[in-house]
Amino acid sequence: MNILLLEDDLILSAELSKFLESNQFTCDKIYDGETFLRQIKNNSYDLYLLDINVPKVNGLDVCQTIRSFDKNTPIIIISAYGDISDKKDAFTRLADDYLVKPFQFEELLLRMNSLLRRKVPSDNIDLDIIRIDDLIINKTDQKVFRAGNEIALTLKEFQLLVYLAEAQGRTVSKQQITENVWEHNFNTNTNTVEVYINFLRKKIDKEYKVKLIHTRSGFGYYLNPL
């Protein structure tokens, strides 16, 4: 089981990681929320442990961001904040459990194992989530994230992006796009497809070094990191 720990107390982070590894877990340690969100875009974990008071992006905002595209992976808040209002805020953001510091590591282990036993089997998780490099497409909620940043798309832009993503790197022609995204055969000599591809490029690729949307001259378009 792979655990991702968000904790900026270096001593506690090291001790907790060592304890988890002694109990047959692997544990990656992150010390600020911004780095944590980048980490989860390219790696898969079975459970998240989040401190609240950490640099850059606090643990509650991290929790809320995770839940915007991942409804299943267990999240436990570990925090020195023990007021009921703090706990209410965490559960409102769909955390699964809340443990107040200082706590016994054995108690945390019991809570982790309880959540992991109830976790949906991995082959049923995120059936409507598409991940390509740091791009995440949530088909159910119709939300798109790149490097942890939510990208606002129109409905037709979203449908076009999903169609390109589901082609799994294969080139799709303008004709295929019009038939599957617009669901009718308008004149493919028009520039409608090109216009929407440019819309997507401005939103998906413009601000990022790695470009995902590509043209294969004379054939069509494909989505793949290069």
C-alpha cells in the first residue's frame, strides 16, 4: 500500500514514515501543499495523510482539490487543530477521518486499515477519470485539471477534449471529429474543427511546457505528451 504524507514537521514526518514502513507500507513525504498536488497528478496512492497547517496550499484545500477528481482514495486529516469547527470543515470537504495531534501511531494505523478495508477495489475506481501526463479529465463532473489547476471549458470544448483523449494517442480526422463530437456531417472544408482545436490549445497547452494537442498534417489531430 502506497501512502502520501503531507506534513511540514520534519521530525514527525520522518518518524511517521518510518513507522508506516515498518508496517509494510511505502510512504512518500511531502512538506507543502503545492508540491503535494503536483505529486498526485503523476503517481497513484492508496491513502492520503494531510496536515492542515502546511506551506503554500493548506491541507483542507488540498483535500477539497483531491475530491474534485478523486472520490475514492481515503483521506485522513492529522492536525493539532481539535475544535469541532475544524473537524466540521474537514468532513465538509469530504475527508474520511480526522485525528488530533498528538496521537498514538497505533491508533492511526487502526484507522488507516479500517478505511483501506472499505476501499472500492482498484479495478472499479475512477472509471470516468482520464489521466494523460498532468492532465486529468473527470467525465462525470465534466471538470478538467492540468498540473492541479482547474481549466474552464465549454461543453463542446470538453466533448472534443474527451474524444481526443479516448483515442489514446491515435490520430483522428476532421471527419471523425465532426461525426462523433458534433454528431452530424457538416462540411469538413469549414474551419469549425480548427477553431475548436485552437480554443483547446490556448486553454490546455499555452501555459505549459509540455504540449498535449498535436496536428498530423494531412491526417488530423491527436492528444499525447511529447
